[in-house]
Amino acid sequence: AINGTTTIASGGTLAIQAGLSGNANVTIGGALTNAGLIKLEDTIDDSANLIIGSGSLSNEGTIQFVLDSSTNRGRTIDGSLTNTGTLDIEESGTISLTTANEVFNTVGGTITVDTTKTLTVNAGTTQIGTGTVFTGLGSTDLTGTHTLTVLSDFTHTSSALAFGGTVTVGGSSTFTVGSGGNLSIAGDTFTA
């Protein structure tokens, strides 16, 4: 568990690596700020999980989902995340927002998803706006009952953004699918 106020400085690394002895579960009970690198690595038969319990996670650096074996068991961030840095999705993974109060805020952040990989953001609220960048040839999929809040004007121009769940798009700003953008929807609601 990480309790109290903790900072991973630029150049520093926190590796959460599953191994032969089971899943790697790290729980945040305080405030964790990442200006360096957080790596979630699964190996053999187990998964790497970062659980944001009563704490908070602010990413100003890089969070990387990687696979260190041929068996893909999973990488999960469970709880609210503020991303103004980069999420580097080299292997599929999940951001799980299990309560209505949990938020994935990526205004000013970059999400890079490699080819054939998916970042699943399950339920809760995702916030995007000016400075949010989706890159790579993979996809970001909003699943479950999900709210996408557009906090400032946003133009989606690159990698696939999928609405695999029931998504309500709202906010006081404009959501535009621009040239080169890809958005898959079915039964979703736009109020923005």
C-alpha cells in the first residue's frame, strides 16, 4: 500500500509486476503523483493492478501497460485518475471506474494505444477537452454505463474511440469528429 503523499520524480520508476506468486496489487491510500514512469507488467499467469482506494493518482509522466510474457493476464487501474501526461498502452488494459464518483480526467493528456490493443475505460465518468490527444492504431473503448464530459472544445482526429457501453456525451463544449477521426456508437446520447 502507498499511504501518505508520495511523488515519483522525473526519471523515477514504480514497476508493478505480477510474478509466479500471484497478482501484483498495489493500493493507494494517499496522494500519488507520478512525474516519472509507472509500469504495470503482467507475467506468466497473473495480473498487475493499481488500486486507488481512498487515495488519488495524478499522472504528469507516463503510465505504461506492458506484457512480459506470451500470456496476457491483464493490467488494471481501479479508481479515479487525472492524466496530464501519457498513457502508453503497449498491451490491452483497463481503467475501472466502479462507482459513480470515480472520474478519469484526461484533459491535457495523451493516450497512445498500439495496433490491435484496447484501453477499456469501464463505467464512471471520462473527461476530455482541449489538449486531450488519442494516438496510435489501437482503440479506447468506453464501456458500461458511462458519461463522457467534454470540458472544453474537443476535436477527435486520430485513433479509434469506441462506445462499447451506453455512453452519454455531455458538457458545455463541442465534441467534433474531425478528419481522420473514427468514432463507433450505437444507442448513445449526445447532449453536448
